Amino acid sequence: MAESDAEQAVRIANSILDESTSVFVGCNQLVGLLQRLGVDRDEPYVTIVGVVSETDHLPILPQDRLNWNKEVLANKDAELAAYLPRIKADVMTACRAIITSCSEN
């Protein structure tokens, strides 16, 4: 049986919290699920949408990184590393909220 959007969101949120998925990859994976669940404009989930919006010009997903020049990729990775401390706590809060709200359904 296929996972529901809520189940997928909980799984991804847990993987961000346990750091088995990077914050940026996880946010990219969550944004469509949050939209389908109808909560992408609600606090604290809007944080995840904001992270994706702020990083949509950067190579986040592994398949997107394949064709980038290694030097340019290193510069983009440095940009992500500088951004992470500013958003990590809010993303973690959103992940905990996803787990709580989606597990209740």
C-alpha cells in the first residue's frame, strides 16, 4: 500500500530531524506534500516553503548537482552552508509540527 501524503511528510520530517536527510533536500521533498495537504501557507509550515523559494536557484537535489562545474558547486555549497544556521531551528520546529499534526490524522 502506498504511503499517504501525511505519512510521507512524517517520514521526511523525521529524516530531517535525525539528520539522515539534509534540511534542503528534505524541504524540497516536503513542499509538494504540504501543498497537497493544504497547509503550505500556514505557520510553521510556511517556513519550509520559504526555504525552497530562497534556494530554488541552488543545486539541492542530487540529480540537479550532476552537471554543475565542481568549483561553482563548491561556491553554491558554501552559500547553502551560510544560510543553514539562519533557518535550521525554524525548519526543525516545522518538522516537529508536521509529525504532530499528520500523526493525529
